[in-house]
Amino acid sequence: MTNKFSPLDPMAMWRELTAQWEKTTNEFANETMASDPFRQGMHGGMNASLTAQKALGELMARYLTMLNLPTRADLQVLGEQLQRIDDHLARIARAVEGGPASSAAAAPGPRRTRQPPKAAPAAPAAAPATPPRTRKPPAGKRPA
């Protein structure tokens, strides 16, 4: 074996050994995980875990029921009911805050069917008796 590591880099040999170890470990793990017995074992392990979790949940539900305590499902149902009640109260509060003004604005007003009387045509107006006003300059300023 030739010495391909530089004497100035003492960690180069360690990095090379670590890289080779990772490569061989990955190859072994990939071959092992691709095998059918490994897949069946993982499938069986997952099924056992899920079955145990379900059994524990049922056992806890029976135990809590025996102690007359609410289960997780009971608390979730209760939370949903409280949320619906809260939403309903919020709608009622918004309707009350609006008061009669909002209900009157929402309701259409009566139709206006009566029209004002039409004015008779007026005779031509005579010339104004007073001359038109001129603007006064603002106080404190002189006219130019």
C-alpha cells in the first residue's frame, strides 16, 4: 500500500478510514433492508406496536370509566360542544351590539310614491335692485 497521505495533514488518514467505514456500513444496511425477511420483521414489529397502543388506549378508557373520569374522547366531544356554544354566543353578542340601528339599516325603508307638486313656470325675473357685492380684502391688508 502506498502512502498517499501528506505528512502535513495528520487527520487525513482518519478521514479516509471514516469514509471507508461509512461506505461499507451503508452498503451492508442497504442490502439488509432490501431483503424480504427484514421487511416482514419490520411489518410485524409495527403491527405489534400498533396493537399494543390500541390495547393500552382501550384499557385506559375502561379504567377511567370505572373511576367515573372522562376519557380523551369525552374531553374532545366536550371541547367541540363548548366551541359551538362559544360561536353561538359570539353571534348573539354581535347582534345585540348592533342594536336597533343595525336592524333598521338592514331593513328596506318604505317606498316613496308621493311626488312633490310641480312648480308653475315663473315670469322672467327683473333686474336686481342692488348691485352685486365686491369682495373685501382680508383685514390688515391693503388693496394693491
